[in-house]
Amino acid sequence: MRTSLIILSTALLFAAQPLHAATPAVDALKATKIATDFLAKRGGNAPHIVSVVLETSALVKGTQSWIVRWSGPIDDGGTKEVGIRVKLDGSIARLVEGPGSRRKKQNATPGFY
């Protein structure tokens, strides 16, 4: 019974994944440009970009976004900005760590939520 459940779960997992993922509406170059423009507003002390990764946020929904990480955190009054999430519509969300951030509450991977 347990083996059947594992096989069924695995089959459903792969059935939910598309065989060929569609090309993102915002490509890596555009996501990097958005992040570079964001950092340019921070002035000369701004960190630089160290990684750009396309992430799928949920198994069922499968929404994608680009995670852009900084070389070092930007201290913003108690929270530390470690990067941004660039959604495929071009909007951004800051990735932060520190008091009041979801990382502390959920004990998640740094900066990812």
C-alpha cells in the first residue's frame, strides 16, 4: 500500500510539471537590467549582483519569477535587503532578512519566500 502511494505521488508530481517550460515573459537580461536600475538608485555604495536564478514558486500554480541576489546586504533600518524578486510582469519585491521579516518567523532559506 505504501509503495503504491509513493508511486502515485511521484507520478502526480511529474504529471503536474510541463515537459518543456515556456519561455519566461521577462528574460534574464531584462531581469538583470531591472535589478541594475534598482541598485543605481542606491548610489555609489550599492552592492553588485552575484546571481540571477529563475524560480518556480509553487508546484501546483507554478508561477515563475527571477531571484536576483546582491553581493552584500543593504542595511535599511533593522532589516537587511539581500536582493529582489522580479516577477514576470516586471514588478519587483524586495528580499529582506532581519527583525519582522518572514525569514525569522518561518525559518526559511535566507531571503527566499
